[in-house]
Amino acid sequence: MIKKVEIAGVMLDNYNVREILSEIEKDMGSSLMKTIEEVDMAMILNAEKDEHYKEVLENLSFSIMAETGILSAIGENSTQRYHEIENNLFFEEFFKRVERNRKKVFIIGKSVDKIEQFRGVLEQEFPEIIIANTSALDDCVGAYESVINDINAAGADVVFSIIPSPEQEMFLKEYQGLINAGMWYGIGENKKITPNHGIWNKIKNIVRFKRFHKTLISLEELDFEKEVIK
């Protein structure tokens, strides 16, 4: 079921995290790159003034509300939705799936410093994530075709964009048809992602330890059986 809401003349998706992930997974079979972006109030205000920018936002495969102020503006009072946005739940659940399914990620941003900052967060929170390569627009001379070539050469499944808006959306509009990746996920440059160190990593470490311990016991039992046979 398509769920949309209009704010300041801009149509956005209005799903909770579970619903949007389900919609994304249902759409995986398409050969076209899926475009996902987190949308904040500044982007909505920019779209209100710029029809071309508005068109990019409304043509996204999936738009994710990135600020609780948007929920307030549309009269949404679900505590679950506020919790999801405040805790970056879509970001976390999305990259859990990327990590679990061994998808290759290509990070694209404005500067090397910003890229390394976000790369550090991803590798800390999702230790088994595969970062295929990265590219900083500041390092490009002239057009960005070399960036597109790097993305395609890396065989990336997901392009993770931290280019600041509105440059992010203009880049997407210009080069979307040339990118071979299955998914574009843009969050802009200013999103605050605090490393969780969290529960998710602790759970994964416990699972890994239990598997290791079980394997160790099996090997010890095998050695014991060999000794008995001798």
C-alpha cells in the first residue's frame, strides 16, 4: 500500500521503518537502481522554492523522514515514529541488512575527511560490512564521470551518499542513469550518526563466541574419539 503525505507542497513517503524496509525488499527484483534519501526540513523548504529540486525529491523511489519536525508539521503523534527518527532506526536496520547479505558499499562524499568519518562509523557499528571503495568530489577535476567509473568498476551494490544537499540531489539527477549499483542511499553531509557500540554488536559478539565455543568442543570431542580408537 502506497502511503504518501504532502508538506509544503512536496509529496513524501509516510511509512514506519518496518513498512519502508518491506517496500524496499519487495522492489528488489527491478533492474533499475532504487533511490532512497533521508529528507529534512531544509530540503523541503528548498523544494518549495525550486521546482527542479522538488522533482528530484518526489521522484525518489523512497523518501525517509529525517526530522521529527516533519512529523509535527503533518500532525503525526505516534511515539514509535518519533523514536525511529530520533534513534536513526532506518539507518541502523538498512545497514544491518547490507552487512548480513554481504552487499558491497561505495561511499561518495564531498571531502575525504567526511568520508573517513562516516566510514569509521559504518565499520565500527557493522564490522563485517564490505566497503568496496570511496570517492570525494573535491578530488575530481571537471565533470564527475570518473566517480561514476569508480562506482561501476567496484561492482558496488549500494552507493552511500554523504554529499551535502542540494548538490547530492543534483548529482543524482545528472548521473542516476549511468550508475550500475542496485541502490542509492543518500543522507547528506550533516546527519548526526553517533556510534552505538551497542547492543547489536554485543549480540553479534556473543553469537560469534558461542559458535566458536561449539566448534572448539566438537574438535576436542573428535580428538578424544581418535585417541580412544587408537
